[in-house]
Amino acid sequence: MPALTELGVPAADIARVHRPIGLNIGSRTPAEIAIATLAGLIADRNARPGGFDF
């Protein structure tokens, strides 16, 4: 993420960025991508890996 570093974004903030966004559920439509993204955010908020790892 050199572009973020060049913009002066602190390394700690860059480390918080997740790529790709959301869970890998095979999303194809905008609605499915939104669901995958929200699921990924909820998993992060609850300190869970997402997917089938419990």
C-alpha cells in the first residue's frame, strides 16, 4: 500500500485495511457484494474470522 504511505497515512492505520473486502461467498451482484461486505464488517467487529472457522 505504498500509495497510502505516500499520502502520509500511519502504518497502524494501513494495517487495519482488509483486502479483499467482505467474505468470499462468490458474490456477483451489487446486493450480494453488499451482503459479503457487511458480513465481513460484522465478523471483524465480533473478532471472528468469518467463513466456516468457529
